[in-house]
Amino acid sequence: MSDPAKVRRHAERVRELVASVVRSQIKDPRLGMITITDARITADLRDATVFYTVLGDAVAQADTAAALESAKGLLRSTVGKALGLRHSPTLAFVLDDVQDQVKHIDDLLAAARNADAEVQRLAARAEYAGEAQPYRVEDEADEADETDDAAEAADVTENPRGGAAR
């Protein structure tokens, strides 16, 4: 098993090399506006996966995938020579659909914002289902009775012999 830092360095180097070769050496007309976004390599340094994005529609993506597949030998030999490994890693190209995922997440967030705005709009016009004051408020008559009871209790003093005196 290789050192993880070494694997990361090799993966970064693979990404740089593939991007350089695609930009300068591959003259395939099927190759569209391509960006190499990432490269990952296995711990045994035998297999590398290169992620790319293509500006354009599905036809441009398919054409670019075909161009990369046909240039795979040139890319593998260039990567193998530059890395100086015993075995050149096999290259697999994967279309990176990050932009589609970002658009999908943005659509979901916009839908959530619209739903929240609708809830706020409905809440602004809402009224209480019952009374505005849900708790029982004592009447003024009940309050007067309580103050009389409190005054009466204050008048009662306790007799030292244990009985109540008035």
C-alpha cells in the first residue's frame, strides 16, 4: 500500500498532464470545450480516473467522450513516462456532472424559498381558531372576593394557647 500523500501527488500530476496533453497535443475535431476537473488514482497506482466537464449539449459530450477514448493510448503513455512508474496507470474518463447537480440543488432551494414565502403569506392573514386570549381571565368580582379573603386572613391572629383569637 502506498503513502496517501504520494497517491495524492500522483493524482494531481495525472490531472495536470492530461490537461496539458489535451490542450496541446490532441487535435481531434470531436474534442469540445473540455476542462479536466479532477483525477483520482488507486492506492496501488495502477488505475486512474480522470473527471472532465464539457461545455455544450449531449452531442458535444458524446463527441468529447469518443475523442478522449481514441486518445487514451497517447495520454496513458505520456502519463506513464512523466510519472516514472513501473506500470503506467490505466486511464478511465468520467464525465463530471457537478454543474447538473448544482443546478438541481439551486432548483430545490428556489422551490423551498417559494414554499416558505407562501407559508409566510398565509400566516400573515391567519386568525386565531378560538379566542385571541386562550387563558381564563378571572372576573373582577372574583378578584374582589380574593382581596376580602386576604384581608380577613390578615385580621386573624393566633392565640399563644393554641387557639385563634379575633
